[in-house]
Amino acid sequence: MIAPGLALLTSGLAGLYYVYRSPTLVRNAGKPVAEPRYLRYLDSWQTVLFDARDDAELVRQRVMALFGVARFNGAREKQFAVGTERIWHWGLDGKVERVQIVLRHGRGLVYCQIHQYGSDLYVGWDAHLNVGTWVEKEVARGVDKLTGQRIKLTTVTHGVQNTSEYDLVDVNCLLEWTHAQVTKVLKRYIEERKIDQEIDFRIIRGDRQSTRETDEKKKTLKDRFLRRKD
């Protein structure tokens, strides 16, 4: 005959074994659709068109018209993602808002700016490799009082992801394509307006080697290139 104490101990051990062996239910609120942006700067290009302020909307519409038919080797299923974003930053007299054009392919991002400065028109773009990603992080774990099932509560937090040569190929293709379209628009505009101004269309190249830094160094990127969207 089994002693009551031993029976109770055996029952308790059996319960612990069941809890240990039962599958753990993971509860998570999910992650945002878009990846976080930890941007690694690559290349850029910019120029200023003198006395072209009044044609800002014309230039913007022509650029967007070409961006809107973006194709990757002519394949419709491989379109670049193109859109606009309203961003803000702190200026000398408070909050300053601007609208920029954004092109995306894979982990590559290109921001295109067309802004009025006095009587002149600034046109430029800058390309980045986004190393940001969402990482699942455990918050708590235990046993559900109602079902007796083991549960684990998790959330998502900002993290970084190692990049490959294919990520560089994506952003290189995107920035070269973007530059070709902007160049086409500006050359046509200069010819139409008979503007006597020489523009250097050479791309300002960044350091490709920096894209292979360690993850610890990548974590500092959020403080280097910060764009706040609405």
C-alpha cells in the first residue's frame, strides 16, 4: 500500500512532467508590416538649378511619371516600390516638414528630393542599405490558469540583419536606375528652357566596405540617419 505522502509526491511529479512535456503556446501581438529603418549610407547625387523655383512641380511630375513605370528588366512582377513620404526634423525655428520621394527594392532605399530654395531648385537623391529587422524577444513565461498549458509571452523589438552581396546588387540596381531617370528629366528640362548651366551628373560614391561592419557597429546607425515619418 502506497503511503499518502508518496502518492502525493508521485502525483506532483507526474503533473510537473506533463507540464514540462506539453507544448508551449507562444503569444505575440505580431509585428509591423514594414521593417524598421537602420540605414547605412551608400551613394548620392545632387545639383541646384538656378532660377528654376517656379518649375518645381513640373520637374517633380516628370520624375514621378518615370518612377511610376519602374520595371526590373522589363518584368512587371518585379516592380520597384515607389511612393512619397512626409518627414520632419527640428529646424532653427521649430518643426520643419518636407515631402520626399521614396524608392525601394529589397533592402535598398533611395530618397529623392526636389525642393525650392529661394529662386533656385534643388534636385538630389541619396541611397541607403537598410539593415533593420524585427527580432522576437521573450517577455514572460508561465502556466495558463484556465487551461494549464505552458505559455510564453513575446514581443518584437528593433534589431539588425547581416547583409549579403545580393542586397548590395539590389540597392546598386535601384540607385543606378533612379539616377538614369533623374538625369533624363533634367537634361530634357535644361534643353527646353535653354538654360546655360553645366551640371555634373557623376554619382558621389560611398564606402562599400562599411556595409560589412560588425553587428555591434550597425546598432549605432539609428543615430546617424534618422528620418521621422508621419
